[in-house]
Amino acid sequence: MVEGTDVRIGNLVWYYDYSMTETAFRVEGILDGYIYNTLLPRSRLPFKAVHPIQLETGHLLDFSFLPEEGQHANIYAYKYHHSSSIYIRDEGYSFQPVAYSSASGFIPYGRPLAHVHQLQNLFYDITREDIFIA
């Protein structure tokens, strides 16, 4: 189940369709305990029927993150400005946002990410852009 305060318009989530297949969709609206999308049954689902998509390395690659080379093989970078990047470290079970410091290397900040919508929300909070629309 996804929490209403966790999700925003544009996030990717999933639900079980009529044949019990996990079906991903993009949130088009949120109101009164329901998530809306025109492709959903009755165009809406209650929060309890909607689930977060587990974040995987493949999602980072789909969203144009590139692996860092050399000793930082588990770090992925997304350059969103000519001098600014977002770095994410793959910790095997979750993904930790990190910042680069020339004195200390990569330093973790914030909570680890486990779901695609969390990465989408972090990126939006940093850049104010909805870049991760796959």
C-alpha cells in the first residue's frame, strides 16, 4: 500500500488488475483517499489497492543515470545541470543518495530510497523538474 502523503501526481505505482497481474501506471490525480488515472477501472483506486514500485538498478539506467567509473562502481550519476549532478549509491538492498565532496569523497544524505516514486520525489525536490517520466 502507498501512503497518500508519499505519492504525488506523476509518480509511477502499480496495482493488481482483474487478472491479478501487476500493472504499473502514472498517478494523474489524488483526492479523498483515491488515486486517479484514466486507464484504471472506474478511473480511480483507493490508496490501499495501490503499491509502490520497487526501485532497481535498471530504473536508474532507464532514467539516464550513468554508472561512475573506477573505484565508485556502485555510484550512479545524473547530470541535470552543466555543473550539477545527483548521485545515488546502490547498497544492494536500497539506494542511498550521496553528495560528492572533494575532501571526503561521497557522503550519504537523507534516507535510503527503496521505491521509484521516492526517487521521482527526491529529483523533483532538488530540481523542480519531472524528468523521470518513463
